[in-house]
Amino acid sequence: MKNLQGISLDTVLLQWRALRESIRECLRVTPDELLGWAPRDGMRTLGQLYVHFSSPLDWWLTNSFKDGGQWIPSIERPSDDKTKLDNDIVASFERMERYLISADLTRMYEFKGEQVSGYWIILHLFEHDSHHRGQVITYLRMNGINPPQV
Ligand code: NI
């Protein structure tokens, strides 16, 4: 089986950075009045979805990678302020990049009772961003807003 660790971290970060820029573009075309909108009760609002791009990265960095930084739970972050949402999306990714530059991704970490590698975590977080960007795009289209091209 091919060893995926042969993919350089630079390649992963290049793709991930582009994904994050696309998420920021979604935020730019989101009207302020839609930040509190959700398709139905019990689902995250659009604003809460944008919070959900920064809080999980901070969670992993604080609790698993233990980079010494802070994690603020989603519920304590404002979801109605586009400038703050954008700043947090950028800051959480820059924090991840700073950590990854010197990280040993072959190291194993505990997650839900299992051992996972740093590579697994990065792939998981990339997939998480991609999944929720799709959700944001669906929300935007349901409101007649054209999302950026992927
Ligand atoms: Ni999620």
C-alpha cells in the first residue's frame, strides 16, 4: 500500500489554505441578517457554522497537540459579527500552521479512546472543514445566494 506520509506538509497546507480562503469568501457573501438563520430549529445557524471552523482547530491545538494556546468553546464566541468570525477563522488556521511547521505528525494521540497519528488528525480536520463548507454552501443556496465556485 502506498504510504500517504509521502505527501508533503506544504502540499497539504496549500490545499487547506485554499479551502479556508473559500470559506472566507462564503462569509464575505453572507448578509449580516442571515447569520442567525438555520434551516430548522436545533440546527446550527450560519453564524454558528462559521464559528465551527475556528473553535475545533483551537480545541485540537489546545487539548491534543498542547501547543500552549487557548481554546474558547463555540458557545462563548459571538456568531453575529462577520469581522470577528473572519478574524477567528484566520487566526485559528495561522495557529495551526505555526504548530505544524515543527510538529512530528507520526506521534500518536488519544481520540475517543483510540490512538490516532498527527497525520490522521490533519486529514480529519481538513475533511471537517470541507464537510462544513458544503453545509454553508447549501445554506447560502437555500437563501438564493450564489456561493463562490469550488
Ligand atoms: Ni463538525
